[in-house]
Amino acid sequence: MTSPPHPSTTSTTTPPHTSTTSTTNPHLQPNPHPSSFNPSTTTFLSPLSSKALSRNRLHRYYDSEDKSIPRLPPSYALNPNASSTNAILQQIIVQFVWNKVPIDAKEVQESFEFYLRTRKRLLRKTNATKDKTIVVKDYCAGHGLTGLLFLCCNPKLASTSSMRLQSIDIKVPPAHAEIVESLEQVCPWIRGKHEFLIADINDDYVDNNNNNNNDDYVNNSNNNNDDSYTITLALHACGSLTDAVIAKATTSSATSSSASATSRLALMPCCPPPSNSLQIPLGIKRLYGNREASDIERCYVLKAKGYHVDFTSIPKEITVMNRIIIAERD
Ligand SMILES: C[S@@+](CC[C@H](N)C(=O)[O-])C[C@H]1O[C@@H](n2cnc3c(N)ncnc32)[C@H](O)[C@@H]1O
């Protein structure tokens, strides 16, 4: 009689975490919606859809190849009432290329795809909440493009002052000012609707939203009050920074005394926090690895705070750290 293989030897023949498991998973729909979770997705939604972008400046990528996006004159301002999202994104590319903005093509793709995959869920019900100011908070914002896209691509909300953006980071990268300048030329409705707050997410910093000294920044005093509608973003906030963002976002919305406060989060984590900081059982960490386990733990943390939690993803060609946690609490 042949004895059965030792359980630990099975993993060498059938690794549990290879990408093939996702394609054969019977629970994955054969033709999922483009915004649904698919870790192997290769479908691009944005006009910057090449799968072969290297870590190259966007303008160098366009200089080196003949691209289909037309080059229009600089300072080409779009009409806020007659510009589709696609037209806005295309014109942003043109402006970045023209102005030689120092940003990598892949980072532009990442921000575009992130925006296009999350916007519907994050901005759901905005028509029913006309009296609320939508505050977008982009934590660990880096160059800040992702948060700025929410203003650029929502001209009606941004031009009526009912949407504004706060980018938060410990430092302002040099590219930020050039990105803002180009975007304001294309989308003039974003002027005065955004600020960059230099702060450490782990600190109890003063949130200037209710006491702003920047004259250009339209300060709407009803932020964080009972009628608040807060969208929290964090792209590749390393390790436990994503968890700090969850804590910050859920604490400030939890302090609102009204059930009418709306809080939405879209988080695309990168490296996992240290294993010993995870509360999730050891068996789950061993079965799925720390990266998967940390995202599972984050789902439970958010669920315990009353959020509906789901996943979506951007194409893996842009980054293998492509999972987005979406959490909604109305
Ligand atoms: C990997 S980058 C991601 C930048 C941007 N979100 C993106 O996707 O391109 C991480 C960012 O986190 C910022 N950061 C690091 N520690 C931080 C902290 N304690 N508080 C706030 N931001 C922090 C860094 O300055 C950096 O810009």
C-alpha cells in the first residue's frame, strides 16, 4: 500500500498562491464588470492604455513614439459644461507632455486607472446630497495627481464649491507644483479648491479645514460637521501607513454626531505592515501571506466600524500592488 503524501509536500506541486488559482476560481465571474475585483485584470479604462510603459517621464514616452493623442496648444482650457471625463483625461496628457511635467507615465496611468475604477462608488449618491460639501482627502499623496483628478473630472461639483481637496504628506514633491499648474490651465474650475497639508499621518496634526489661512483656498466651514461627505484616498501608503489612514478616517467620521455623515475610502496598499503588528490569526497569515492577510484584517477593521467593504483593482501591468479596498458608510 502506498502511503499518502505528507501534507506539507502538496504545496510544492500545487502552490496555493500562484496566479493560476485566481483564473480557475469558480467564484470569479467569467466576464466581470471592469470595476470589479480581478487581480489579473489587464483591461485599461483610461486613454493612456499602453501595456508597455516603462518608468519613463510621460513627455519622453510621447517624444520617443508617435502617439495618437493630438498635441493642442498649451493653456488650452476645457469647457466645464461640455467636457467628458475621457476628453479631460486626454487633455491632461497633452498638457503634461507639452509642459514636460516631471512625472512618470506609469504614475499617470496609476492615478487615471485608480480614479476610473473608484469614482462611481466614491461619488455615489452625490446628487442626493447637494447640500453637502464633498471633501476629498488624499493621504500620503506624493505628487498629488490622484486627488486632483477628482476635482478635474467633476467640473460641476468643483465649480459650485461643493467639492474640495486636501492632499496630505510629510513633504511636497517638486513635481506637485508643476502638476497643479498644468491642471489649472486645462481645468480652471479647480483653482482655489485644493490645498497641500504638510503633516505626518501618525501625528495629531491640526486639520486646517476649519481654519484656513490660505486666501486662495475656498474654506467651507461645514467640513466634518454632521452633513460631511468625506472621501479618503491612500495610494501605496507604505506598510502600516494605510492602517493609520483607516484609523484617521474612521475616527473623524465616527465623531460626527449625525447619521447623515457619509464616509468613503479607497485604499491601494503596497508593502504589508510588520507581521507582528497584525492581529489576524497566525493560520491566516501562513495560508495567505502577510500582504493578503493584512488586507483581510483591514476589511474586518472597517466592517466593525460600520462600513460595507469590497475590493477592486487596476491593471497589474501598472503595478502588482493593484488591489483597492473600497469602503462605504452612508
Ligand atoms: C509610495 S509613496 C505614494 C505616493 C502617492 N500616493 C502615489 O501613489 O504616487 C508614499 C508617500 O507617503 C509619504 N509618507 C511617508 N510617511 C508618511 C507619514 N508618516 N505621513 C504622511 N505621509 C507620509 C511619502 O512622503 C510618500 O509621498
